[in-house]
Amino acid sequence: MYFPYLHGMQKEILALRQLAPILAQDAHVQPVIEPVRHVLASLRQTLQICETAGLPTWLVVNPVNQDFDDVAAPVSLDWGRHLLAAMGPRRAIRPTLLVHRRMTPELVRLFAQSFVAQPVGLVIVPGAMAMEALLDMLRGAQLERVFFKTEPPSATSLAMIGRERCLWVENRPVSMPIDLRRGSTAPHAGRQFFSDSLAHFLVEGGPGFSDHTSLPSRPGASGPSGADQFHLSHCQRVAPVGAISIDYFLADRTTDTRESPPAARDVADTERADPATDAIVGSDASAASADPDAPSAHAAEAAHPTAPAASEPRFFGALRKLCAAVADDTTVCFGPTLGLERFLACRTATAAPSPAMIRQWQLMHHLELVSGVLARRFPLDG
């Protein structure tokens, strides 16, 4: 089982909304969402879609980052309790408590009382209260998963909680290889190892694995994606089978000079978007357009929606490199996933997608790739 740790940013919410039915059918991915935004419309809609699809989703009900930086711990917990109460009866959405240094015994007990007889989870960060005392306060709660951020669980914690319920959220680095940054055109200059957790799980089994995905999903993180570059994960078909690497596709600076088309506008900038290209309508449109985690270039693009971006045409050069990798490299598996199909469909487009849309497709691809490999939709043995 794969537990991708997300932070409820708009591109992640939209990606999960698109994939929920697929992930639920595969039954090998259970996302964890730690929100960083107060805005509820988009998150609530995505949670409802996950609930309807039957996709187990672990929702942190007491966020602490970004919009919640200065929010008192009791107020934050009330925010999450009211969000889930408004959804009505639930079976797939799992309340999850983030245990941080400001957490008090009273709040832990309130969490347990609020979600009695429901599967619940914990997220443990450095500075959390002693594990023995915490478990004692949760006695009687239906505790199913405990996620450890930053540090792996200690032997003592594994013994007290049970190894089958513990997961370490691995903090895998994601950055463009130095050789590619320096202009190298050598084969696989843009390839970087990401994780062997899937490979180990395919052989050894166990409770599963967790990370911040290849995007990556961390507040303040900025993956190397833009109008002329993006990256996609893939799984090895050769030893170690299932190891995940990332290929970075960067347009050549002196070629790929297709005539500049009108700048593509992100769906977040429109009142109503084409359903074929990740539609968001109604209240979601305003939530997306206000999303502060979108790339900074987006603001200028929104202010001048018809002005072509100087680097935008080079997206098609990066896209040609992706097409060649998918067609020619038989040692790796790219799916095909829905996210990959969105990229390949741009071969006939007249405008490049926005950086925000590119990041959404990258995450869609990664989540479905791991899900499809685990479900054997994407076989690695041939």
C-alpha cells in the first residue's frame, strides 16, 4: 500500500479529484492530506468525491502550516471537526490527528471522543508528547495508522504501536541533475533516482510506504517545472525492479523555436473550463484562482492573458523528448497513465499548458503510476 503525503494545495486537490475513482478501483493507494489552506470549497468537493468512490483518505483535522501558522491548536481542531461533520456519514475519510508540541492531553481526548468507533490515524512530528502517554489517552480509539514525519519510528514506538500500523513519511529530495542544468545532452543526463521503497515492497510486502511524492508535496517546495521544463517519474523494469526514478525534460535553449502561440491560461483563471482539461466550475474556480501555491509566473500571466511568454514555446521541445523516452526506452515503465496522456495530447495543441497545470499532471502521473504497478495494470516483467 502506498500512502502519498499531500498538503491540500490546489494542484494536489485537483489531481486527486481526477484520479479518485481510478485509485479506489486499484485499491493500493491511500492518500494522506494535511491541509495548508483555510478555503474549504475545493477540499470539501474532493473529499466528497473520494468518499463516493470509496477511496480511503487520511485527513489531518488539526493543520498547523501556512494558513494555520498562527491558529490556536483548539481552533484548528474545531476547523477539522466541523469540516467532517458537514460531510455527514462517512466510511472512506479517516480523521487523523497531527501530534505536535502544542498538542495537549485535553485535545487528544477530544479527538478520540469526536471520532469514536471510527478508523483514525496519527501523524507524529518531532517534539510530540511521549508515545506511551499518547496511546493511553487514545485507549479505545480505533487507531489504524501512525505516520512518522521527519524521523522514522523508533524500535520502542514500533513495539508499542505495532509494526503493521507504522509508516515513515520519507523525505525524498527532488531536484534537477546538475549535469542537465549545465547543458549536458548525454543519454539519461536528466535521469535521477527517487526511491526504492516500491521495489522493496514488491518483494518483501509489509504495511506499505509513504513519501511526499515526486512533485514534491511540501509547503514551500518548488519542483523544477515550468513553461519549458517538467519531470515525470517511472518504474524500472530491470533490477532493482520497481525502483522509481525521475526523468527531467528540458527544452534545448538554442532549438525548439516554434512560433510563439497565445499563452495558455490555467483553468484556475477561467470561470468555467473545458471538462476535458480538468474542469473546475462554480465556487472551485475562485478557490483555484486565489491559490497562493501556484507558480509566481502565473500572476503575470493572469494579468496579461494574451501576451505570449518568452520561454513558453520551448515546452514543445521538452514534450518531444518525453515522447521519445516513452517510445524508445523499454527498460522503464511510464504507465500509460492519465497524467501522461494529458502531456502527450499536447502534441496537437496550439498553446503550452500553464506551469500550474503541468504540476497537476505530474502528480496525477506519479500517483497512478504507483497505483497501477501495485495493481499489476502496469506490469514490469515485460
